[in-house]
Amino acid sequence: MPAALPSPLPTETVSISAVAAHAGVSVATVSRVMNEQAGVRAPTRDKVLASVAALGYRMNHLARSLRTAESRMLLTMVPDVGNPFYAQIVRGIDTVAREHGYFVLLCDTGADAGRERSYFDLLRMHRADGAICLDPDTVQHALSHESVTLPWVACCEFDPAVAVPYVGIDNHRAASDAVAHLLSRGHTRIGLINSDERYLYARQRQQGYLDALAAAGLPVQPQWVHTVQSLDYEAGTAATLRMMAQPDAPTAIFAVSDTLAIGVLSALRQLGKRVPQDVAVIGFDDIAIAAQIDPGLTTIAQPMRELGETAARLLLQRLADPAASVPGVLLQHQLILRGSA
């Protein structure tokens, strides 16, 4: 005899009254169980949950949100959903959100202020309970006068002048640590591939690079500092080919993201340069592929999942007590040594 198939989904919506009748309790009791409220004995709760499973009942979250003014929805605004760095942060956000009964809506803003404004409108209209923003701090600042009273937190990108809770790392110190490692290996001609300076991290990492060189008594060579408008592999490759075409090309390159650094490695391979013998390379983030390529990428590791988890907890604190002061948090970075430097 063939194994029984799982029960099909109900062809009609099961009402809360049907669950109450099936369990032999009142509608109010079913409501208390489904909303995880106190005042229901364990045997009764088990009976209600068994009826819910047997009938395939699904709570109408829209109706619930209209009653409670809660959507149980958190927005996560990301400038580039294709970047693996952001993907890990979103996983951390989602883990904490689900633990507390919230769903996450991923919003691809493209770092565009207009798109971000439209998502903040969802908060104003109570279509979402709160938001976590990873957009450039310059975009956040442009909207700060409109959004400062709304329930949101900043993750990775933040403006200390805006009274919004935030979580990030010390990008300046992290970049200085990367350059200090290259200096310790005897490199004095160190190039930088930086990102769009609308981003706080790009400005801070460049300053960390400059300050580390200054502390070592080395002059800045402008021809070794290249800024790109994308974190794609191709952008790192193109910038490296331009940099290495100079007669006094650097012997080490610091890229402000792993994706750029992987592009650097590709360009050096095209040029027949050995890594790290001819040119050393350091990236930033420690995405999963950094440990899988050959040579393995020396990089500054950000605690990506922890950044997301912390951002979600800060937002939940703010939702629980809107009047409370929620502080900013800086997490620790780590230099990960592999074969590229």
C-alpha cells in the first residue's frame, strides 16, 4: 500500500470559529493561543494547536495588523543585493527577526535617495514596523530631516550627526591595520583601490590608508590611489591594469572590498605577476570565496552576520521603547592572513 501523502492545503479558508468548534473552546481562547498571550492552560493550548494543525488554519496577518497597528514586518534597505557582503548581513537580520516573530522585506535601493524615501514612506503609513538601512551615510543624511523620528537603525553606514542607533566597525583603524601589515612585509609602494566616496566606509578606509603611510614617513603617490564606482570584480581588474601600467607601479595593493581584490588578482594573473612574490594583495570583508581562491586572500574580516544580528536587536529595542536611548555599537574587525600578502 503506498505511503499516505501529506494532507492537502484546504481549498477554502479555515475560519477561527471553525478552529474553536473543532477544539471545543471559545474563539477568544483560540485568539489568545495564536497571539501567544497568557491565561490559557497548557492542555487547552495543546488542544487548540492540534486543531490548528488538523484544519490547516493560517492566521490572517493583515487583519491582525489592522487590529494591533503592527505589521510584524521589518524593512532592510540594501544598496546592492548582489554583493555577498550584504547577503551575510541580511541573513543575520533575518535570524533575529524570525526569533522575535518578525518577517524581513528586502529592499534594493541602488543607493538612490528617491527609492529610500519611498521605503521610509512605508514606515510612515505603518505598512512596516521598522527599518534597517545599509545605504550610504550621505543618502541617509539627505533624508535625516524627514526620517529621524521614524523607527529605524543604520548598519555599517551611519552619520553620527543623525540621532539614529547604528552598528558598524572602525573602518579607519581596520584600513590602517591592513597597510601596517604590508609595511611589515617590507612594502613601501602600496596602492589603494577605493570605492564610491559617498560611502562612509570608503572615506574612512582611504583616510586609514593615508594615515598609515604618513605614520611610516612615506609620501602619498596620487597615481597609486584609484577610485571606482562599483564593487564588481571587473572594476578591480580595470583599476589594477591602469595602476600597473605605470613605470613605478606598486608592489602591494590594498582594495577596500574582497570583490575588488579578487578583480586585482585576476588582473595580476593577466599581467604575469606572481602573488605575493611580485605584488601582494589585501582585501576587506572576508566573504566566503576569499578562502577558496588561489592564493587565498589576505583580508580584513568584518563580523557580517553579527552586524546584521546586532542591527536587528537595536531596532527591536527601539520598537519596544521608542523613548529609550539606544546607543551606537562598533564591532571588532580581524586581519586574516592567507597567501596573497
